[in-house]
Amino acid sequence: MPILQPIRERLLLGPGPSNAPASVLEAMSRPLLGHLDPEFLALVDRVKDGLRILFATANPMTLPLSATGSAGMEAALVNLLEPGDRIVVGVHGVFGGRMAEVARRAGAEVTTVDAKWGTALDPQAMADAIRRASPRVVAFVHAETSTGVCQPVDAIAQRAREAGALVVLDCVTSLAGRPVELDAWGIDAAYSGTQKCLSCSPGLSPVSFSERALERVKSRTHPVQSWYLDLSLLASYFAGAKRVYHHTAPISAIYGLAAGLDRVLAEGLPARFARHADAGRRLVVGLEPLGFEPLVAEADRLPMLTSVRLPARVRELGEATVRARLLDEFDIEVGGGLGPLAGEIWRIGLMGENARPEVVDRLLEALRKLLA
Amino acid sequence: MPILQPIRERLLLGPGPSNAPASVLEAMSRPLLGHLDPEFLALVDRVKDGLRILFATANPMTLPLSATGSAGMEAALVNLLEPGDRIVVGVHGVFGGRMAEVARRAGAEVTTVDAKWGTALDPQAMADAIRRASPRVVAFVHAETSTGVCQPVDAIAQRAREAGALVVLDCVTSLAGRPVELDAWGIDAAYSGTQKCLSCSPGLSPVSFSERALERVKSRTHPVQSWYLDLSLLASYFAGAKRVYHHTAPISAIYGLAAGLDRVLAEGLPARFARHADAGRRLVVGLEPLGFEPLVAEADRLPMLTSVRLPARVRELGEATVRARLLDEFDIEVGGGLGPLAGEIWRIGLMGENARPEVVDRLLEALRKLLA
């Protein structure tokens, strides 16, 4: 039996990947260029320009890291932290917890500020922790993919900067789906993924580092523990006047990202944000008669990832069974809960290409049949 | 101007990427599946089976790591090394040097055994260093992409195991191009890349870890410094009875790898190795009348990466200029030298799809015209 078998057409409404448009899939089938080919380097430069528009930043060090969003998180933290540095991490879901764990492995002294999963971080609690810890870095998650909470950024980032800390923001699920404003917010390091609201294949992590962040990296006394993620080395390939080999860039994935960026920019960010907001609202309204209740209060709710408590009918049938039937019989994927929310919620993604009314209606129709 | 522009058809005869066949490019354009979709998990299982054939190993922990070969190197070293552990690294080119650097960043005490670039490591010198250092790990490069040297593995690996060390082998350029025999050689951790003799796009690193290596990881007293590359966490997704989310696997890249493995296995490894050997010989013979001299003695020469000293005519014209003209006028990429060999040699890859007589002849014809 060949290893590669026919691939089913699924509607991907989990926490990512989302479905990629035809232009992105076609781009990845184009012939390979060498990673030092002037034409490829010019393409990488245009990709960097596009990413700067999405992140709303002028940061020269904005680039597609050659690994997934979790590696973007690790890159942000291991470049900015040295052993013994203090960091304050907001934790209101899996990804805040992961940040804390990555920071610990970088030898940092970690203070976490916890909030109930499904709620936003309390800016005052973050401010208090920042005042007490006087940390080198403050890190938190803009769009918590494990809960569907959108975290207001401004107040926390301002307090962090007033305290002289660098600010790291996880934008994995928000980028290209709702406003991300690195420069206006004063963010020093941000990372995202390609497989969420960008509707590209997973495998790259768009990252951006401010000049303050780069100065911090330059003044380190210990080398960055990861060679692969060392920003100074990455800069020699991605941003040097003469491009020097560091590792071999993932050519096809970058073609796909280029096509995805073209699609985002052709639509325009405001229209794209509005489309995500509309789709999220339509989903919540449509799920209500079926007995699904939003986990997150309306003010803190993400449009591209809706987490819902499950109705009695789904619990009777078994939530994993219903998800499996949705996949098997309707070719629709939705996500289960993580950690303490496993078995308690579903996570329904309407990301990028899938943030459309007809997609919402297809899911609702399938659920009505399954739960009848 | 759109970010994605038409892509030129290049003949990629540098140190990688090589050209991908149509089946691999087509595979990457298939619709996305979720990374926890049972159909995708079954595909990953078949990919792991295919990789075990290529690595000639029964290691259950054989998988496509979600980043390029350099991350595979880092994964091998940071999982097996703890701060203060001793390691002996053979250095006869860029990639041995990189291993030493990665090991240092993992807090290891590094002993290097150097050999002149363009020659193989002396097994006796390695044995002496192993005896003196009594290291936890011995690491070296099978196919040095910076010089074109093929390193005999058997004797060094045997000495390392006799001394109780784990053996790490860099197979980035050798895998699928000449025999790699992890189990017969007694290798504990190996890594490769997809963009060399596998003729897939860059972005994944096939890795394999022995049971001894996994025991070492289990008995660690410090957590692995990299969360992204932590083998125990990777195992929960790639090898657990129940597949648990760690990071989002690069779906399209794994489709491409699956198609590439199918092509390798349909050809058969012995035929593929013979094709690489034939192409390498044809190239050396054809380059001789043009004044290019092999850097590496015949016995130590890799077939898929030929490094050649440059004739006077190329030096007169400027070697970088000639390479640029080869690219601009003939759409052929060859690689320059690295480190002390920059400006001194070219590195010509005949990897995977490109290890064919007609490819060699196209390059020779272009060079004859350019150097006439």
C-alpha cells in the first residue's frame, strides 16, 4: 500500500489548521528554488513586508520562523531570557501555561498570574505581579486557543513597559483574524502560526521582534540556548545585507504563506476582521437553540474560536462520539476541550477561509441532524 | 505587486534543496487534514514505517520532526545531553562544528576531534579521545555536506559503544542516497533532512532514536531545555497509544514526504544508491577536462555531493560570478564553499531526482559554454 493515500476533503472547524484556499495549495506545488537563490530571497523580503502589515509593525526583524507556532513561542522566550531572569506570565489557558514552562526551561524565575479558564487576565493582578517581581519580561496570550478568550492587551503592556520589562505576546490565533497592533501596543516580541486565520498549512511561525528586544539579545551574557532559534543567527539569513546560510528555509511552506498573505491583503484587514466577527456571532446565535452555551462572556469572546459548554444530548451520546460522527458522517472537524475543560467544552474554529456564513450553516445543519 | 510571483524552473545542483518530483509537489497541494484526524494519524504511521526502512532500523521512535535538519541535530543533542555531560564530537566540516556548538549550548563539556576539511575522521583519534573523555555521547557526521566527505561509521560507533557512550550520527545528506544502517552500526540517535536525497521540500527532519537513547531521556535529572524538541513530549503525539496534542504537525510537508518515500521505495534503495554512485562518478569524470579537481580522495568521496577545486579560468572570471551566470543564463544552481573553503571550491549536488546522467550532462554542457 502506498504511504500517500487519497486525502478526504474535511471542513476544518477545530482550533487549527483551518482549510487553505486553492491559491495557497497551488503555491505549495510550485517548483523549488534554492534557499539562497536571489529570487527566493526577494520573495522572503516580500513575505516579511506582508507580515509587517499583519502585525502592524515597522520591526525590521519580522520573519517566518522555520517551525510551528510553539517554536515561535520558544524563540521569543529563549532569546529574551537568560538564566535567573524574572518573568511574569499570565496564565488563563494551555498556552499561557506553556509559556511558563518554556520560560522555566530557559532557567528563568517564573511568576504566574492565573485567571479562571474562560475569563481574561485581570490587568490589576498583572500590574501587582509586575510591581512585585520587577521582571525582565512580561508574557501573555492575546487569543487563548484553549478557551476562546480574547485578552485586552493595552493596559498590561503599558504597565510592563513602565516597569522596564519587555513584552511578549502570543498572537497565534488572532493574527489576520482580529486587530493585532504590535507597535501601538508596545509589544517587543510576538509570534503566530500560519494554520489559523492566515489559512495556510501549519509549519511556519511568523514572528516579530522590536529594536528593544534586539538590544536585549545583543547584550546577553549567555548564548541563546537554542542554536536553531538564535535570533542573531537567524538575522544573518533573514535580515543581513549579505544573506548567510543558517538553516535551509522551508521553500514550499513560504510559497504557501506568500499566497496566503496575498489573499489576506487583497481582502483587506478591516473586511477580514469584520467577516470573522460576523461569523463568530452567527455561530453563537445558531448554537443556542441546540443547547450549546458559550463558555466566555460576550465582551471577552474571540470571534475565530468559540468555546461552548455541551448540551445534555451531547453528553448522553458522549462528546467524543459525537465529534467522531461529525467527522465520519459529515467530514466536519471540531475540537474538544483541553486540560480541565476536556470533555466539558467544544472548541469551534471559524478561521480565515472558514469564517463565512455558509460554513456556519453547514455545521449547524449537521449538528441538528446528529442531535435530532 | 503580489507577494507570490511566478517561480522559475531551476535545476538545483547545490548542497540542497534538490528538485522535487511532480508527485511530491502535487502531494503538497492536497487539501489539509486536521493533525488529530484519524486519517492523518494513519498517514503519519505509514511515514514512520517508511522512514524506518530508509534508516534500516526497528526503532519505534522514528518520526518526521517538525523543523529542518538543523533542528534534528539540536533534538538529538539536547535530549541526550544534560549540563556537565561530556561529549566527543568529530569535526571535519561545518556540520561537525555545528554539533559541537549545539552541545556547548546544552551545557555539555565538549571534546572535538578535528580532521582536515576534505578528509575523513581518523577512527584511532576518535578512539583515543573517547578513551580519555569517557563521554556520555559521541557524535559525528556521516556525509559532510560542507566538504563532500563520506565518513566510515562502523569502527567509531563500535568504540563509542564499547565505552558506554551513546552515538549520534548526522545523516542529513546520506539518507536515501547511500546506505544508512542505524541498527547494524549501533546508532542511538540520527537525523536527516527531506530536501537532499529524498527530493522533498525542506522543512522536516526525519529522526530516529534507539531504546537506549529513550532510556537515557527517561533517566534525565534536568528537563530537556527545548520544549519544542523534547522527545518525551513528541512521543505523546507521534508514538502514544492515544495521540495527544503537542504542537500542530506540518500537514502539507508530511504529504510531500509521504509521496517522496513512496517514490524512494518504488525505486528500491539498492537501485537508488547505485544511481547516486553512477551520477557522482560521471560528474567527476566530466569535470576533469574542464580543470575541476576533486577535493576529496576517491575512497572518501560522497556520490551525492561532489566538492571540486576550481580551475584557473573560473578564478579569473570570479567563482561567484560564474555561479551567478550559471544561475541567470542556464537556470542551474551549484553551491559555493563554506568557511575556509569559501572561494576555494564548489559543491555540486546530485541528490535524489537529480542523480541522473542527463542532469550531469546538462551541467557539463553549460560549464563548457561558460568557460569557453
